[in-house]
Amino acid sequence: MIWGIGAIWLAAVLALALCLRRGTGTGRRALADAGGSLLRVAPVMMLALPMAAFMAELIPDGWARAWLGPASGASGILIAALAGSALPGGPFVAFPLVLGFLKSGAGPAQMVALISGWAVLGLHRAVTWEIAILGSRFVWLRLSASFALPVLAGLAAQAMLPFFPGAALR
């Protein structure tokens, strides 16, 4: 995780250097945009992260292992994909919940399906944004064409688990 954060910081500093190379005005605008974005996102993060952590703690003992555990197989992958498609919110909600599920005994392949369902299908986005902007016929086409992808991702992850020992551990 530290390497990932370091890579993001490095990319940000390099991007700022390129902006400054174009001129101090460009650099100032970039810093102002970044600061404005930070001010808009920080309150959401400060609420979403604790809320997701609290929700993760409310997962009943044994529930994640029984329904989404490694032994749940393809049915657990399908359940996780459907749950992920219905999961509202952004990454500040989804990822801490996945971590909570993993800590409660959910399988890594099932959580790949859940994250994929959230990212690929995203029914909350389809209802609130896509239908209004793109129209219901297009949204039905997109959902129909991509419905199997989260399940296939979970099955592929299941097949690849022997190559990633400790993938379920944080």
C-alpha cells in the first residue's frame, strides 16, 4: 500500500512540475483545482470511511463465511456479484465493506465478484445517471451485455487463487 501511495504522490508531483513548466499561471490553476477537489471530497471521506467501518462490524458472525465464504463456490460468487451490483456509494464505502467481509470470512474470489459487480453493473449509477442521460434502452443493453462479467471475474479469481497465496489476508 505504501508503494501505491508513493506512486500516486510521484505522479502528482510530476504532473505539477509539467504544469509549472507551462507557466506559473497553469501551476496555480492546477493547485487551486486540486485544493477545491480536496475540500469537496474530504467531508465525504470523513463520513463514508467510519460509516463503512461501522457497517462492516455489523456483519453477523458466520454470515459472510456461510454465504460468501470460500466454500460457497459459484453460488457465493453469484450472490456477491448481485450484491455488488446493488451496493450504492463510491469507493470510500465499497472497499471498506469488502475489507469487513474478508475479515468476517468471505472468500477472495467472492469479493472479486462483489467489487466487479459494483464497478461494472452499478445499478445505483444506472438508475440515477445513465437512464436520465443515455436512455433506458441503452442502459438495458449495457446491463444485459455486461451482466455475466462480475461472475466470470469471480470464477477467474477462484481459478487463479493458487497463484496468489495469501490473497485473502490483509
